[in-house]
Amino acid sequence: MIEIAIRVAFGVAFLATLVYQFAFFKFYRIVKAERVDWISRRGSLSFMYAGLPRALDPNVGIALLGVAFSSRVSQLRTHSARTYAFYIRVCLPLGLLLYLGISAVQILGAA
């Protein structure tokens, strides 16, 4: 019974991760087009991400999450920005909780 629950939780966590990644990159494009000053952050180690898309820089990612979890979303003109921010607000904590729960069950079950 617990194995079935773990598999279902892993499936839901995997789907939450896919939806989160989709919403993250769509939301990044919207914020970049409308308010680039909100996500124009560079850290001391940003040179390491020079060949990658800008959204993969951790400083930009944290700034984007800050926008998604704040009330600044309402300042964006694109209506889908609120939808993608909602997906981020739901899927990130849901996925994290499920992955942590699965890990805890696996660790406790192995002990």
C-alpha cells in the first residue's frame, strides 16, 4: 500500500515539476518583455552562466521567484502573467513537499 502511495506521489511531484518549469520559462519571457529591470541581476559568479540562457542564472531565477510570489505580478499588463505566477506559487511548494515526503518515507523505510 505504501509503495502505491509513493508511486502516486512521485508521479504528482513529477507533473508539478514539469508544470513549474513550463510556467517559469513562460513567466520569465513575460517579465523580460515588460519589466526587465526586475530581473536584471548579476552576481559575482554570473560569468559561469555566460553560455546558458539568462533564466538559468540563479540570481535571475531568485529574482523571478521574488516577482512571482509578490504583488508585483498585478503590475504586468499580460493577463497570462498572473496564471503563470499562480502555477509557480502552487507547483513549487507542492513539488518540494512531495519530494521531501518521498525522501523521508524512503529513508525511514530503509532504517
